[in-house]
Amino acid sequence: MAAASIAPLVARDTPMTADALAPLHEQWLAAVRKAFDPVLLGSRAIRDRWTALRHLGQVTERLEQERWMIDRTPGLAPSSRARIENGFNALQRVREQVGKVGGRAASHGSLVYLLAHFVDMLADWYATIEHAAARVPLNELPTKALAALSQLESGNGR
């Protein structure tokens, strides 16, 4: 006899949390790439470096907001929560490393490597969140999580 699934049945047309997050992630990742591209493509101009570093600060705020929302999202498996938390912590460590080398002209190669690594890790983190939230109906998010999602969508902080 086959084991029954413990996941609740959800109508196919029910919007899922991942459906709301995926377009935001795509938009944010494109903005990160646009801000980082001059440095990643070899520019050594201070203006380009500082633009990338300033944008990294904005991304960090958004990551914290999203993490706050995910912490309040029901129905995520403990293993998914752990992967999301581990990914967040890894992104923070790379961000700190970028901060250490970002202003030094002699460390251009390190900065390029760290920014490229950050972009890859960010894409993976977003995919992890979307995978975890794929079975969470949007209408089951608690009020605080819905409010946080709304703020993320509008670009405002929490």
C-alpha cells in the first residue's frame, strides 16, 4: 500500500508564495547584476566600485527583510528553513569580505571574485526560498508575513 501524502491538497489555481516571490527575485537579481557589471567586466573606476558597494548595502537590507518574512511563513520544512538560514549567513559573510576589500585599489581581483560569488550565491538563495515556498499558499501567510511581502513588492523597508 502506498503511503499517503501529508501535504494538504491545494487547488491548482491557488496562488503560492513562490509565485509572488519569483518575479521579485528575478527583478532584484537583474538590478544587482546591472550594478555589479561594470566592476565584473573589468572597470577599475572608483565610481563603479562605490556604486557596486552602495548597491550591496541596499541588497543586504532587502535580504534581511525577506529573511524576516520567511521566518514568519508557515509550512516550511525544518530542512528548508536551515538551508535558507545557512544561505543567508553565507551571503552575509561574503558581504563582509567585500566590505574589507571593496575600497582598496590593489584588491580589484578579489573584489571581482567576491562580487561574482555573491551574485551566484544570491541566485541560489532565491531559488532555495522559491523551492521552499512552492507549496505555501499565499492566502495562508500570516498577516505580518503578508505585510512584509507587500513592503518587499513596493520596495519599502519593513
